[in-house]
Amino acid sequence: MGITESSMRWPDGKLSTEQSNLTGVVEWKKNVEKHTEGKVYVDLQYGGVLGNQVDMPKKLQQATLQAAHASTQNAAASASVWNVLDFPYHIGPVDGFWRLLFSREFNDVVRKKSEQQGIILSVVFPQIRWIQLRRSLDRVVRLPEDINGLKIRVTGSKLEQTAFKILPANATPVAWGETYNALQDGAVDGIHVAPAPVADVSISEVVGQLVNTEFMYNSDGIYISTRWFRRLPDIIQEQMMEAFYETQVFQHNVYDQYLRYQWGIFQDSPKDTIWQKLEPNFVYLTPEERAQWEDYLSYDRNKAIYDPLIEQYGKVEYETTGRIARETSPIEMRRWWKD
């Protein structure tokens, strides 16, 4: 398995020694080896030695690599269907994301499309993105108009770029490795990333304000090659699916406590957590303020912009994702490929 990050980022971590986006990677390895009774061995290759998060999914398609860790945004360069996760506020609160991941219908519509495009998504650890602004910025951001004219760093995600073209900000592409200096020097005013990964790479040191806008996710997944996986004996495939399920349940169960008690981004997080020690200005939006962001980025207001993208990435997949995520029934942790 190719992994771009390094292991043991937080050797003294209260709950985890790994970077936040690697939550579940070690468990995935253990579960695969356990369920297949050692017939499949997982060799974790850290530090990007097998490629970056855009190149590795391409290697999965070619079956020159068996597994890789990457965000769905980067995987979408190979399996375009994953763009349907990124339409602003399309999934909503994280419970909607968990419903998708344990859903048979989402499996049969969206996961299957990704499999047809050459990569199988085994598990995802979703972290919701906030707007985070540099220290010494001369304003507090609570409403869309408050970011008027600000330079916000964007990734290669087509939907993130689209969102910041709709919002009154200046979308500014900056490589991840250059983001710390760009914020420190004022080349950009803010970034749009989940808070925990920002702390993982110490960009948190130059962030002075965090705003929980929460319209898109950092969704970090583990993918396997369709061509490689489907050549395995049926019994091994099923054993590996059980391993994926056990890992996905683990990620679900630790999600809240990791963000609250290690990375410290919640209002009730202890003061000795990673983010709380830095004492930034946490801006937690009121329901009325959040509604203004949702309206600004809504489908009804931006239909002419969104419709071509929906057609490009899959209308059925887009509609299925939104409908399942908005269900109000309790989350059932089902085996999504057969239950």
C-alpha cells in the first residue's frame, strides 16, 4: 500500500500516533491479514515512495500497485465519480457521510461506478473542512461577504475551485508544501481544509482563526486495484471485504473522540489538546449564519454552474448520494456489499 505521509507523527498522541487522515490505516493492515489468515500480507510503504496521491490511483487502474491511500479529491482524477461527494453542502453533517459508507444502495450505484473506473474504495475517514485564516488578519469571518477579496488557497478539487468562484473570494492555487509560508507571508489569507490535517503538518502555527463553514469534506480513503482484487479467489475477496467492514466500523467509532480529545476542535475540547494549546479564534457559526453560507452555495442559486458538473460526474450518482445522506433514520453499520 502506498502512503504519502510518514508514520508516527504524534508519538505522544493521547489517542493516536498517526496523522489524522491515516486513522484506520494500521487497523486495515491488521484486519486484512487477520481475516485472510495470513494469505494476504499488507506492506505499508510510507513517505510517498510509491508515488503521490494522484499518481497512485492510476497505478491501481493499471494493477501495477495493489493498494493506495489518498483523498477522494485526488482519487477523482482517476475515478471521476468521487467528485459527486464534493458539491457544497450536498452531504451535510457527518452522519450523512456514515450513512453513505454503510449503504447498500450507495455501494451499488457509486462504489460500483468507481470499481468500473478501475479502483475500489474500501474505507473512508471523513473530516469536514473549515475555512482557516492567517494570524494578524484584520477581520472576523462569519458570513460569506466577510471573505470578500480574501485570497483563499484551493486544491485541485474541481468542486472546491467552483465553490470559491461562487463565493466573494479570490481562489488561489498553492501547493500543499508551500501553504505554511504562503499563510505566514500573506501570499494567501486562508485555506479550506479540515483542522486536524492542518495540525498534522504544523500549518496550525500560522492560523489565527477557524470558521466551521463545513460545506465539503477531506475524505481520506484506502483504495485497491479492481483488476488485482477481482483476480483473487472468491473466498479471499469476501474475507477482505469483512476486513474493510471492521476497519470502517473502527473509523466510525473513533471519529468523534479523536477530533474532540486529540485534535481539539470542538467547543468542549480539553485545553491540553493540539489545537486548543495554540489558542486561535474559533468561530462557531450560528444556525442562521450557516444558513447564509448554504444559501450562497445552494443548487437553486447556482443551477447553471452545477448542472454541467452533475451531468459530467454522474446525475444518478449525485442524486443517490444526496438522498441517502439526508435520510433521518439512525445509522446502521451494515455490510454494504451484501446487507
